Amino acid sequence: MVGTNIMKNNVFIRIAPILAGFALMSFSQYSFAVSTWVFGDNSPAAECLATEVTAGSCAATTADPGAPNVKGFAVSSTANSGTKFAGANLQSYAGGLGVEANAADTGSPQHSTDNSGYTDAIVLNFGNMDFELDSVKIGWKYNDADISIFRYTGNSNTPTPVGSTANGAGLLASGWALVGNYADLVAGTAKSVNTTNQTSSWWMISAYNASYGAATGADQGASNNGGTTGLQNGNDYFKVLSIAGTATTRTNVPEPGSIALLGLGLVGMVAARRRKQAAV
């Protein structure tokens, strides 16, 4: 009988740590290093052209092989679509990415991302990874450069602002949450954003729109929302040169809840048996 108990204890001692390890793996995350994606006219070659962004082949300029490619497209609330977002053309220039909303939007400065008469925005996707956007850098501006940052919090796998009313209420109803408004970006200098460290696989960089309002709840920033000074609507023109942030991937383990409970239960049984033996 003693030999049988010893054998059972040995089995529990061997199995429990393994199952407990699986339980921990089911909740684990792996974060890559902070990565940067650079956009422009492919000079230098590390810059991603707009065609590479729309194709989803824009790689991060980082040594970490796990950083995802970024895929994106442009939208704009042009006069043709009234107050709603419609698809637009994403274009690349020496100063970064711009948005051409219609035939009259191809000249400077309107070919930039702007809010002159309507609102331009660039949508970026990081695949199935949770991405924490840390900074945005512009490479060119005209007059002013105030931006608004959104992240997608809805349930669609392929979200788009197209068809949404181009204001805070319309985007919120479509699953987009305002992370913050940021004033007076300087060309060539990274602007810190998302101070509350929110994540999403979908992000949107928009020219500032006064109708967006201020971020609330989990997306409320300390200094980049309602109390922000310097925000002006209608005179912002900029080109997005780069973004930086951290991608996080989750370890997928089948039936994580069951494995976790089983592993923790076995650990508890082993501990109880050891206490019983010590008492004898």
C-alpha cells in the first residue's frame, strides 16, 4: 500500500508541473520590441510606398523578425459623400503618406492628409496582433498639423470607417474609439500618443476634426483630450512619415480554462499529499 501511494505521488509530481505550465501558457503573451514603420517615396529603400501599405507588404524597420507587416488604406469625408467617410487614394511622397480624395485633391497642399473642407484619415491594420501605438511622426506639414488617433474596439474582423458619419458619434457607433487629439506636431519629431497604453489590431490616424470630441473611459488620456490647447479645425495639412509601437501575440492553447483548472487542481493535490506525509 505504501509503495502504491509513493507511485501515485510520483505521478502527480511529474504531471502537475506540466499541466500547470500549459495553464500558464494559455494566458501568456509575447511582446516584440518597439518597432518602427517608415513611409515615403522609397528613398531611402527602407521607406514603404503607399502601394506596399495597401498590399500589406510594409515591413517594420527592425531586427525583430516577429514584427508584423502593416496594411492600410485611406478614407475621406469628401464633398461627394457629404458627411460620411468614403474610400480615398493613399499616396506616398518624400514627406510620407498623404490622401487624395478626388481629382481636385492632387495638388499641394491638398494631397496631404488634411481637414480643409473635409476630413482625411489613414487606417492601419496589424493582422491578428494586439498593437500598442506609441508615436506618430510627420515628415511634412503646411500651416498646422493637429491629429486625432482612433483604435477599433468592435467585433468585425474587417472594420472600415467607410459609410460612417465622419464625427465622433458616427465612428463610435461603428466600433471606433477616440484615443486622443494631439496638437501642433513638428515635422521630423515623433509625437507621443496613446499615453494610456491601449491596444488594437486596427488604428486610424486622422486630421483633427472638432466634431470628434474628447476621449472617454479607458481611452481617456491625461493631457491629449478635452484640455488640449492649440487644436484648430480646417487648416491642418500633414504627411505621415512613420509610426512606432509594440505588437503582442497571444499563445493559443486548446481548452485553456479546463487545462488551467486541472493543472491547478493537481498542484493542490500534490501539496495536500505532501502535508499529509509530513504529518505522519
